[in-house]
Amino acid sequence: MRFGVISTANIGLKAVVPAIERSEHVVAAIASRDGTRASAVADDLGIDRAYGSYEALLADDDLDAVYVPLPNAMHAEWTKAAADAGLHVLCEKPLAVDAAEARDLVAYCEDAGVTLMEAFMYRYHPRTRRAREIVADELDAVRGAYATFQFPLRGRADDIRLDPDLAGGSLMDVGCYAVNVTRTLLGEPDAVSARTVDSRDCGVDTHVAARLEYGGATAQVSASFDTQDVQRYRVEAENGWLEAPRDAFNPRGDTVELEYAVDGREVLETFDAGDQYRRQVERFADCVASGESPETDGDEAIANMAVIDAIYESAESGERVVLD
């Protein structure tokens, strides 16, 4: 598969472009609104073609798919443009600014006949799949869960993650992972209560904490730009527990761990840190070839955004929000 990359964003240059090149696929073109920047990146990464506009890349008839790592508020516009060009789309998370936009975007891509996948790379790591299996098959009567993704965001005040016009915020940037893993392991919540903090007076949340209700269970999810680097999730059940104690979403080092206890038996499983970005790319390409829906397909993106919408609604109103 021949990919075009729309934007020279760091996530693409440092993670996804190298992952594509480590797979059987290739990055054939890259675009930036700054043609000089696109050319410099193409030369540095060994990409054949560079374009000074996104429109020019989408007109390249030698491409099969595009990867979209643009700011959140631009995902829908350029995913639709790619679909119009008949290109399959791997789009960075979150897919859209809210559930309504996600629904519209998913329907648009379905009408265009292109595969759409949201780039939650951690879902394609063997540890995540093993955690889902243990919770589903071995833990009885889940009563609680906890998931968080936090890191200290330092640097420029004009960082896109702090820009409300670009749908920034800690929930949209990293809290979406905490929401996603909770839904992956527990399913869809019934109601949400939440609070947010804008510690930098920038117009977006820099810290968020939410309580998700699941009948007889509750889950706590949080995200932050203001605290130290923490990536973790844990599930509590009547007959045991499960925990990814560190690097839950973005493995670093050579190995990662999954700890769990079932009926008094405690287990520590160790996994190679692996290459979840490459696995994501390969799964995307397989789905394009087979017509299958990926694990992080459009419907999954809509459901994740519905919970994020409810978190923001609850934080704004100060009230508990019931999900439909």
C-alpha cells in the first residue's frame, strides 16, 4: 500500500511514518502548507514526493491511502477530502470534535466506499488484547476501574493542544485513551459525572477527572497536562483484578507488563514492547484489502466521542449526564 501523509506533525514523523516504512508498505508522498518544510522532511525521511498543499497530495493518483495527523479540528475536513479522492484514511485520534461530527464523517466515508480507521495504536498491542480477554473471560462481576494518561505539557503557549479553536485539551489529546480503554474493557457507560480545570487560562481543559457509571460498577478516568508522566489502567472484580501498571498506552523500553489475580492466583505476564504503530498500519492495510472493519472503526470512534461529549457536558453543567 502506498501512503500519503497530510501534515508534517511530530506524531507522523517520529512514529507513524517510520512504522509504515518498517512494514511491507511505503510512504510515497508527504504534504505541508509550507512547501519548503515538506521538501526538507521528504529528503530527510527518503520520501519520494513532497507537496506544498494538501490538495496537491490528494490529486496524486499513485496513492492508495492517507494518514491524517492534523490538529483535531481539521480531521473531518481532510478525511472527507481524501474520501472524495477515493483514498482510504488512517486518521489520528480523536476522529472528530464531537460525536455528531464523527457520525457525519463515518457516513460520508461509507458512502464514498473507503475504509476509515481511528489511530488508537495501543489497541493493536498484544497486551491490550490480552487484557480484554482476561476481563471478559476470567474476571467475574467487575465493580470498579481506573484509567489515566497524564504528562507535563511544557513549551510554547501557542501549542495546538492548548488551542480551543483546534479542539485542544487534555481530554481530547490523552484523556481519549483513558475513555477508550475503559470502554474497551467494561463496555458503554450509563452515565457520566466530570470536572475540568483550565490551569493556564487558555480556553481548554488542562486537567480532567470523570466518573463513569456501569450499573453495579464505576470507573474513574483522568487526564492532565499539569502532572507527571503516568499511563495506567486497573480493573477490580469480585474474584480478582487486572492492571497495566506503567506505559499503558505508549510502551517505552524493551518490555511491558500486565498483572492480574483471579481466584487468589496472581500472575505477571511480560510482553515485548513491540511495535504497535507498525501493527496498526498492518491491520489498516489488511482491512482495506479484505473489507473488514478494524477494531477502531468509525462506529467505535462515534461511541468514544459520545462519552467525551458527556464528560464535557457534565463538567460545564455541574450535573450528572445520562448517556443514550
